[in-house]
Amino acid sequence: MPFPQKAFRSVVQAAKAWLRPEQILVSTTKGIEQEGFLLMSQVLEQETGFSHIGVIAGPNLASEIADKQLTATVIASADSLTRTRVQQVLGCRYFRVYASDDRHGVELGGALKNIYAIAAGMAAALGMGENTRSMLMTRALAEMSRFAVAQGLTR
Ligand SMILES: NC(=O)C1=CN([C@@H]2O[C@H](COP(=O)(O)OP(=O)(O)OC[C@H]3O[C@@H](n4cnc5c(N)ncnc54)[C@H](OP(=O)(O)O)[C@@H]3O)[C@@H](O)[C@H]2O)C=CC1
Ligand SMILES: O=C(CO)COP(=O)(O)O
């Protein structure tokens, strides 16, 4: 399910009639729903009630994967069938798929890091140097950790 966050729920609602509970639903979408502060896998759960739900997060830029550049990703799900099937189906010589059971942590990290990615882009455009970029990344990691703890995550 790779849609911009704002369209995510409406696309799932529109697709619902064609989905079956035995199917595996995986979100690649980064973002947090404004109303209710839900992550996209939680929207999938809420809308479908299915049990095979996971998220994929990179560093994964689609164009580089299409160029077959060496890339690693993670499939995160509490459901072992989802983890194993996605590893089998997507893994190949240039695309290594790691598995994690920490769906919430992986998804929250994926959503939050794009905020700092925008800040890093702005810093580069303003001609700021490596010190600034390193400071941004270091402080981003600290802030994301504090945010995750405040959300009740422990690792
Ligand atoms: N691009 C990348 O490399 C990666 C992106 N992501 C994440 O995936 C998500 C989507 O990104 P990306 O694929 O680049 O985004 P795009 O803007 O390319 O959107 C993907 C597709 O979503 C459909 N879409 C867009 N708006 C709507 C809408 N309002 N209603 C229904 N369908 C819509 C479009 O279909 P149509 O063309 O038919 O309009 C489009 O092809 C983001 O959260 C991003 O962070 C994650 C990993 C990598
Ligand atoms: O959000 C992204 C590009 O829009 C890429 O996200 P990941 O690299 O975490 O998959």
C-alpha cells in the first residue's frame, strides 16, 4: 500500500470490497493521521480487521531499487507469516529484507525521520556544512528516541 498519507484511509476504504482476510497487507506509507494520531498500519487494522498486517521501511528510494543498487529494508510485523512471506517474495541478490516484530517502532521511526530529512535538505540548500548536518542527525536521533518513549515504546 504505497500512497501519500492523506489518501491512505480513503484508498483502503475504496479497496476494502476486494480484500480478503487471508491476504497480507503491507504499508510503505510514511505519516501519522492528524485525527487520532494513528500510524498507517493501525488504519489498515481499523479498516479491515485483518491479522496479516505489516510495514516496510528503508532506507529505500524507489528509483535506486529500480536501478538494482544494493539496498536493505525491514519488514516489521507481529505476525510471523507476514514477516516470512515478505522476506521470501521481495528478497533477492540486491535487495536484502530484514525482519522485525517491532511494527510500531519501525513505523514511527519511518514517519518521524522524514521531518528531519526535510530539515537536512533545507540546511544543504542554505549551504550549511557537515557540522550542521551531523548536529541535525545527532539531535534528530535523540529527539526521536524521546518521542518514542513518550509514546510508550521501550526499544
Ligand atoms: N518514493 C519512494 O522512494 C518511497 C516512498 N515511500 C513512502 O510512500 C508513500 C507514497 O510515496 P510515493 O509513492 O513516492 O508517492 P506518489 O506521490 O508517487 O503516490 C503514489 C501513488 O498514490 C496515488 N495517489 C496519490 N494521491 C492519491 C489520492 N488522493 N487518492 C488516491 N490515490 C492517490 C497515485 O496514483 P495515481 O498516479 O494513479 O494518481 C500515485 O501513483 C509516502 O508516504 C512515502 O514517504 C516509502 C519508501 C520509498
Ligand atoms: O519516505 C521515503 C521517501 O519518500 C523513503 O522512506 P524509507 O527510506 O524509510 O523507506
